[in-house]
Amino acid sequence: YSFSVVDANGCTSETYPNTTNCACETEAPTLPSGATACVGDDIQLPAASGGNNDGNDATVFILYEGSSTTVTTILVTSTSPTFMWNAGFTPGSTYYVAAVRGNDDGSGGVDMTDPCIDTSLGVPVTWNALPTITLDDAIACEGDTARVRYQYSGDLPAEIDLVLGGVSRTVSITSS
């Protein structure tokens, strides 16, 4: 189809053709949910499902900045929905993963110029910062009650795993 616009003065714009390819059968699969992991750990999403492969398609997964509907910057491309932590990422920031399906580029990737390429909605992923603790004036003498002053940075509540005199114990932190 094509279209043009006629304004209130009777002036007609140029004609704009549409190049939609109605014969496209490719549909990207859907990722069921996002995920979180700790800095240094991999994020592995559940398997994608559905969609349609028109017979010559490949599927890749992209980790990107943007929103669930807008890809701003592709950071990593993978053949599986698993992504390794990268020191260039920002802990606590939300990134997105989407499935991309289109003609195979000959090496198992997707030909990004395929006119029938399709991208799923992105799901959020976040790498959480690791907690840190600084001990100030730790006094722990055998037979006495341990007195420890600390500065903690991280999400609460948290637990400290202590070993005092060969005895393991867990202490809960509810405020920093």
C-alpha cells in the first residue's frame, strides 16, 4: 500500500510507499522471565519457547541497555540465554535480554539485515553488588563474649558467618 496526506488547504504531500513484507513467517521465541545474580556469577535465563522458525532461521539472545520494548545498545550476543558478568557492567543496573530470530548468517548467528527479523520483548536482568564489611576494633578472647564493631554495605537483612575458636556461628545483621 501507499499513502499521502491532504491538509486543510487542499495541499497534497508526496506519496509514501510501504515496503512491508507480508510473507514473513519468522517469529522470535518468548523468554518467560528475567533473573538476578551476584556480581561475578552468570545469569542463566529459562529456555525460550514458542515463536516460529520459517526453516532457514537462527536464534540468538542479546543482552542490551534500553527497556523491554526498546534496544538502545547491544552489549553481548549469545547463542544461549546465559550471560557472564563483565567488569564493564554496572552492579545494580537493569539490563534486558531478548531473543532475536532471523535468517541464519551462515555461522549460526542471525543476519541482522533480514527483512523478516523478529525480536521478542526483553526481560530484565540485574547483577547485584557483593556485600562488604569492615571490622573495627574486633575483640574476641577465648571465654569472653565477642565484641565487634563493623561497617556494612549491602542489602539487608544479611548474615555473617563467623569462626571463633574453631566454632562456626551465624550472626544476623538487620541494620548497618
